[in-house]
Amino acid sequence: MTEMPTYISYLLAWYVAVSVITYATYAWDKRAAIKKRQRVSEKTLHWLALVGGWPGAWCAQQQLRHKTQKTAFRRVYWVTVLLNLVVLIGLIAVMPLR
């Protein structure tokens, strides 16, 4: 079995860390919405998804039922996922896998 390249390990750790932060931010925003308190801006949620937190955002949307009805929000969210995947595929294409 071959060893995973170091950059893949760091990339995976980054996605996990940012996804946990993103999930927690969605949970915070959901709670704020319920309690009618100051909310997290949609711009912040999109930036978190864009920098790698989109898996955490997806999990939060499904489990917390948060931000699932706003079509405009969901459209921008899926653009962040697409951009992430394009960059990720580009990185893998130019970086050696060994």
C-alpha cells in the first residue's frame, strides 16, 4: 500500500476543520433564528462554504433543516460546491499523487 501524499492529508484536515466550523456556525444561526436574535450573515455562510466548509454546510442543512427553503441561497451554495470541486480537481491534476 502506498502512502498518501502530505498535501492530500493537509487538504483533508483543512476540509474537516472548516466543515466543523461551518456546521457550528449554521447551528448558531439556526438557534439565533429560533430565539429571534442577531443572525449570521448569509455572506459569511457562503464564504465558509467557499473556503472548504461546504460538506459541513450540506450536513447542517440536512440535519438542522436550515437554509433549505431559500432558493437564492441554495443556488449560491451549489456554486461554492462547484468552485471547490473544480479547484480540488485542478490541484490533484497538477500535483503528483506519489
